[in-house]
Amino acid sequence: MRALIQRVTDARVTVAGAVVGAVVGEIGPGLLVLVCAMPQDDSATARRLAGKIARLRIFRDAAGKMNLSLTQTGGAALVVSQFTLAADLRGNRPGFSAAAPPDLGERLCRDFVDSLAGEGIPTATGIFGADMAVALTNDGPVTIWMDSDAL
């Protein structure tokens, strides 16, 4: 799995211009996680990536150092599926065939969200496969690229 992680003071995802119920989400301080499943991934991959992100020490401590994790700060995570993280950029028009097929991608994104919630992280999500608008206030800015193959 691949993830682009952004430390945020707030973030929200909308579909058709409106935040609706629990399916389309909004968070305060925490992490916006754009996540992409790859064909070779499985539930164990999703759990491993979620655990790494939950314990990633990128939040400021009392001394202003990046020394605290999401589990320590009580922040939330907004998880948005993002198949474009699998882009093949050899030409001028990106290809996305390296991403997991939609049925597998959706299941693994759900496994990822469930694993983050299992770490005690309040989570919100977008709608898998929907055309979404994501708004955020990047804190820092802190943006980190993560690939489960490198963990």
C-alpha cells in the first residue's frame, strides 16, 4: 500500500459539495491520509501500514520537537482512497493500472481504516471511488510519503 500523510489542523472531504453524515468526513487536528492499495497487498499489509502511521512521531511535544504520535496526541485521521498514488509516469499521460482492482482496493482501504480505529484513532473517510473534493490546512507543513514495501 502507498500513503501520502499530511499533518493537518483540520481537513474535510466532500462529495457533490456537501459534508454528509458519517460517510463523508471531517476532522480537526490530526492526519489526512491518502491511501492506495496495490495488487500484491493484503489485510496484513493494511494493518502494518495503519500501525506505522498511528505511531509515527510527527507531532510537536512541549519543546516544539516532532516527538509525539497520533496515538499520543488524541488526534484523528481522515482517510481518502487515492488510486492515483499508483501512477505510472513514463509518458505524459499517467497510467493507473498498477493500482489494485476496485474490489480489492475498497476492501483493503476499509481494512486500513478499521486498523487505524483499532489503534484508538478516531477516523473519518471519503467515499471509495467517488469524485471527491478534499480541503485541508497543512500543519508545518508536514507531508510524508510511505510505501509498505519499504517498511
